Amino acid sequence: MRLPFVEGEPKIEDFNRIYVRSMTGAQIPLNQLASIEFKASPSKIDHRNLDRTVSITADVQAGYLVDDVTREIVTQLEAYEFPPGTRFSVGGVVETREESFGGMGQASIIALIAIFGVLVLQFRSFLQPLIVFAAIPLAVIGSILALFLTGNQFSFMAFVGLTSLIGIVINNSIILVDYTNQLRAEGKSIQTVLKEAGETRFTPIILTTATTIGGLLPLTLSGGTLWAPLGWTIIGGLMMSTFLTLIVVPVLYILMTRE
């Protein structure tokens, strides 16, 4: 190809003075081989897995759930006739949740198994760790109720909050069960030690819960759709599990422990 020498800024007419060399060596004007025209095109072409992509982003208004809005959009997109070779995929919160829940779910199970093993070594019993773990379902129920009442969805951040919540509520149960075992070592009856342990540990457990909730409130109330689910998950689970743990754990202790 032979390019012309052009003074100043190039113009569209300069393409008419461009020649290309043929197989025989002759110079052929470029305009005899191709036509030049202006056409609209993207200012930037993004690729994902070697495919050209266009990303459309949006935020959900307050009062609407991401899952409901996404489901409605996907329904309309599935009914739309796209050109051949064109397809769509959903990203954002939905994609992140699907990718992260699997890995975090496995990590949570491994962590619970490890915690159970440590508790077995500490209490030298397989039943007392089950008493401690009884606080977990109570916390999950409280988290779900808090998300439902506040209108938040169970997002990825809510799952992170639930994972953190499990460690907090287990800690409260450990404090109660461990102190009960210490009082039983003095030779007192189960009913007596449970009453004394509940009265002694009631204030520390309530104060720990109150300070945790107080620290989370600013983040929860001003966190928007990102941090609010995490905060309400922990707050709801803590409130539910704290009060029910003081009732459920002593009852299970009596049922699962011999005099």
C-alpha cells in the first residue's frame, strides 16, 4: 500500500489517493476495491470471554426488591426477539450472590464443624456442643424476621452478616454453659446452678448484645441497600437469640444432662 503525502490535517478525499499493490505489482486505487462511508459505532468495544458485550447498569429505587425487579426484566427480555448471535445475561447483585453463596456456604459448614470439634474438646461431651449450637436456629429466625419487617432482601451482604452472627450467638451460649459447668463442679444441683448461672450471666450477655446493636445502628440506618441487609441480619438475629438463648439453653441443659 502506498500512502500519499498530505500536508495539514487528513481529509476524507485523501482516501482517493491511496493505492494498493496487486499480485502483478500494479498500483490500484483503493476506491476501486472498497467504498468508504461514515457509520455509527460504539465509542468503546468491551469484550467478555472473547464476545463483544454491552453493559447496562441501574439502581433499584427505594421500596423495591432487586429480585422482583430483576425477575420482571428477565421475563420481558426472554419475550424479546434478539438478532441472531445476540444473547443476554444477568449480572450485578444476582450474579455476585450466585457466585459467592456456594463458596461461602462450604466455608461456613467447615467453620461450624471446626467449632464443634473445639467445643467437644472443651466440654468433653458431644451433647453440650449441641446445646450451644441450639442458638443458631434462633438467630436465623430473628435475621429472617428482621429482613422481612424492614423490607430488605437476603443479599450477599446479608449472608456475610449471618456468618458473623453465628459466631456471636455461639459465644453467648458458651458463656452460659461453661459457667453452669463450673457451678456444677461445686456439687450443686442442675436446677440451682442454672438459676444462678442465668442470674449471673444475664447482665453481661445483655450488655454485650446492646453494645453490638448500638455499634451497628449507624451503619444500618445509613448504609442504603448495600450495608443495611448486613446490619439488620445481625441486629435481628442478636435480639431474637439473646432472649431465647436464656430460656432454650437452660431447658436443653436439663433435658440432655444427667444429675
